[in-house]
Amino acid sequence: MRYVAVLGIGRFGYSVAKTLSEMGCQVLAIDKNGAKVKQLEDLVTQAVQLDATDERALRAVGIKDVDVAVVAIGQNMEASILVSLILKEMGVPYVLSKAVTPQHGRVLEKIGCDRVVYPEGDMGVRVARSLVSPTILDELEISKDYGIYEIQVSSYLSGKSLAQLAFRTKFNLNIIAIKGASGEINPSPGGEDVLEEGQVLVLLGRKDDLNRFEKAMKKWDKER
């Protein structure tokens, strides 16, 4: 179980804090707005009202003990940068910060943030990809080159075993789970597992390899 601090409870911060808590993490949620703190107080381990730019206040709530800090402060770029810097100087092992502009993101990278995310931009990319590639239901970028992807099982894939499809050999993609139509999950699928329409494949691999797989899928559909 990881201990995560979420600083800033806007839409992004609220979603991150709630989801992490549901996944079993200990979550410390921080915001200077008491009403926002109250929204999360029954959903996370601890919700605290304080100004995250106050280093002494952060120390008082034990921010140094967290494994990960998510700086989800909204449009106040100065506060976002200051809080991120404070956390890095305190020695928090991993700091993920939200950026609202490319310039903001470059500053966050310069001060040593371990990861910078652009929630609005990322969502735009997902929407665009879903329009062009409807088989991709969702994606999570884990580095510049790698991601985790949820792929709808097409009629072509249905009825074939994982061994027959040979995702790793042909496309260098690893299947890490299969989601059933009713929500059940097979977390360790084997070569003997046969796919069915309505299922969702969870793949791990390089973006370039996923693109190769997409092109192959389109070719297969045309040939049917």
C-alpha cells in the first residue's frame, strides 16, 4: 500500500485522490479551500485544509512520509511551481505535477519533478485517437515511448487463442489482462485463452508497436 499526497483538490486532484483511495492507497488530500477538503474527508485517509505553499504547515502534516506527491494545483502556476520545489527539496521520493502550458511544464521539469502531466492535452489526445481508432478504448502513457492500452476484441480476434494471435512475437506487445464483458478480469492470461467479442484486452508495449498492430487490424477488417 502506497502513501500518496494530493495537493490541490480541483477536478483533476479530486479524481486522482478518490481513485487512489479506491485502489487501496493511503491518501493525504490537501487544499486551502475548506469546502473542497470536506468533499473528500470521508473518501480518503486524511483531508487537510492548509496552504500548500507553507512549508512549515506541510511538515506538520507529515508530508515527508509520503511515497508520492501529486501537485494538482490549477491555474496558479506560481503556487504549483513553488509547491513542487518545496516537495523536491524536502526529499519526497516521487513528485508528479500538473502543468497547464508547455512553458509551465518546462519549469516543473527544470526544478526536478519526476513526471509532468497535461490533463487537458492528454484527454484531447485520447478523444482524437478514439475517433480515428475506435478499437482503442483507453490508454495510459507510462513513458515517452511506452503505454498501457485497452483494446476492444474485434470480430476478427474473436474465436482465436492468444497463442494463435502471437501478440508478443508478431507485434512485441504483452497482454497483461483480459476484461470480460460483465466486468470480470483475468489478470494472467495464457496462450490457451480464447478471445470473445465483448472482451477487452489490456496491452503493454511501445507506441510504435501498437500502431503496427492497429494497421494490421485495419488490413484484416478489409480482407474479411
